[in-house]
Amino acid sequence: MKKTTILIVLVLMVASFCNAQEMTFKRHSFTGYTFYEDGNKLALNELIEKVETNAEVLHLVRSAKSKSIFATVISFSGGALIGWPIGEAISGGDPNWVLAGIGAGLAIVAIPLGSSADKDANKAVELYNATLNATSYKTFKPEYQIIANGTGIGLAMRF
């Protein structure tokens, strides 16, 4: 009986500390980010719903998404401007290398913009996880009491 009681107490104590679900993100090369919570993919509206109570995290998520989209558009435009003169040169036409130079410039601008989006997404995930860890102990604080009555001794948990 003692082993069962000790086991139940330990399980309840561990359960009281393990209620937070951490978030991660994965960067895709062309399509932006995918956010995950405990391995489950979150849609953008689900993500915004989860983080809307924290204005700073919400701002960082939106900033990362918009920077990522803008960097993708710029890099595709730069790639098209680089590819057009190369295609003309391959086909035997007279290529306009100024376009290729402009495209290279756009591609170079897209690199730090994409890096900034990565930093914003990483900062948002870290901040969200930090607030989960900080609040998970505060929102669920069970009280344990040993109760004795006429029929025996027991353990009560109040939350």
C-alpha cells in the first residue's frame, strides 16, 4: 500500500509540473515557416490564436512572416532577372547584363532580409516558450494535504 501511495504522489507531482507545450518552427526554403507545438503543425490562424495574449510574440510572428514573404518575392525577382539574360545568351541572342546585375543586387538584398525573418521567428518561439515555462508553474499550483478520518488516512490534492 505504501508503494502505491508513494507512486500516486510522485505521478501527481510530476503531472503538476509538465503541463506546458513547447513550440518550434521550421524554415522552408521558399514557402516561409511552419510552426509546430509538440510535433503538431499549427496553421497560421491557430498560431495567432495561441499567441494573441502576448503582444510581443504576436508582433514577432507577424514580422517574421511578412519579412519572409518579402524576401521570397525579392529573391524570385532577382533570380528571374539573372535568368533572363542567361537564357538569352544560351539561345544566341544579345543579353542585357544590366538586368543580371540588378537581379544579383536583389538576391543579395534578400539574404539579410531572410536572416532577419529567421531571427524574428526564433525570438518569437523562444519568448513564447519562456512565457510558457514561467506561467506553467503559476497557473497550476495544486495543494496536497494528508487527511485522516475515522476510516483511515488519505492524500488530498486541491487545484
